[in-house]
Amino acid sequence: MKILIIEDEKVLADSLKLMLQSKGFEAEAVYDGDSGEQYAMLNIYDLIILDIMLPEKNGYQVAKAVREKHNSTPILMLTAKSDVEDKVQGLNSGADYYLTKPFDARELLACVNALLRRQGSQVNELAFGNTRLDMESASLICGENSVRLSAREFEVMRMLMTAGTNHTSKESLLTKVWGYDSNAVENHVEVYVGFLRKKLASIGSDVRIEAVRRLGYHLECDEKC
């Protein structure tokens, strides 16, 4: 799971980043509202932790802009503002939960996990056609046949199964699987899609990964899904 931290107190932001990484999350931190909004608009994060008092744009403005673009990523608003009016404004601007400073790290992690569960991020498996993706073993399963996936194969397949018949762009796959700062190019995506097609065929899956020029990939199956 990938988490974006938008917090202008760099010591706090970096501490949150390290804590989340120690719990197995991927985490990135930015330190002002403009940069936070730009990163959030990439729509590659599973959760956003957002401070209110930020330079450039405040947290209310960032949350509102994210929601106006129909980005449904959960937002955990983290702030020293504790008045009821502030909480109401935060929730009305698009936040899903409001946590005040100072906070206990255990409470923050509980909020993070609760918001991710609400998004269905911690389900045990995904399914399409006659094929399942087991989240714990990182395996594709079809009937009695199964095949293990590498870490990147798993992440690509997870994104494709989550999207199903909707298109997933190569840019989204590159950014989310290889990372925003990676030097990977679209050919890397094509190679891993090729690996996945071979593994799907090897277990007798009826799932096909279809490519559409300029739109990316989507899933289809031989029988009606």
C-alpha cells in the first residue's frame, strides 16, 4: 500500500514516513500544499495523510481540489486545530477522518488501517473470470492450478484485477509499481504484461490482458464475467 504524507513540519513528516515504512507501507512525503495537490492528483496512492496548516495551499483547499477531480483516495486530516468548526470544515472539504495533534502513533496506525480496510485494500483475494489472485501468497489460482508471481508481477496483476474491464494506463502502472522517481519506461510494463499472459495461460485461465492503444490495458475473459 502506498501512502502520501502532506505535512510542512519536515521532522514530523519524515518520522511518519519512517514509521509507516517500518509497518510495511510505501510512503512519500511532501512539504507544501501545491506539491501535495500535484502528487495527490497522480491518483496512485491508497491513502493521503494531510495537514491543514500548509504553505502555498492549506489542507482544506487541497482536499477540496482532490475531490473535485473525482479522486476518492481516503484522506486522513492531521492537524493541531481541534475546534468543532475546524473538524466540520475538514470533513466537508473531503476528509474521511480527522485526527488532532498531538496523537499517539498507535491511534494513527489504527486510523490508517481502518481507512484502508474501508477501501477494500486488505481483502484476501481478487477474482476475475475463473481466476483468483491470492494476496497472501502472491499466486494466481485457476481451479487446482496455481503459479507464484514476482513482486512486480503481483503489483501489476493486482492493479489490473482491481480495475477489471476498466482501462489502466501504462503511466499509472509505471508510477505505482516502479515508483514516481523510477527510470523505468513503458517497455518495462509491456515485458511484465507478457510475463503475466504466459503465467495465465500456464494455469488454464480464461482471463486475457487486452491492450488498447493510448488507453492502456484491461481484462477480458472467454466466458461472460
